[in-house]
Amino acid sequence: MTKSTPSSTASPNGRELD
């Protein structure tokens, strides 16, 4: 999944990891 905003499982790019 990908999100526009960072989350607890987000990468430095602000996208969630698979």
C-alpha cells in the first residue's frame, strides 16, 4: 500500500512499505 503522508510503517519517501 502507499499513502501520501508518513505513518508508523512509512519509508523516508513518505510512502508505506509493502
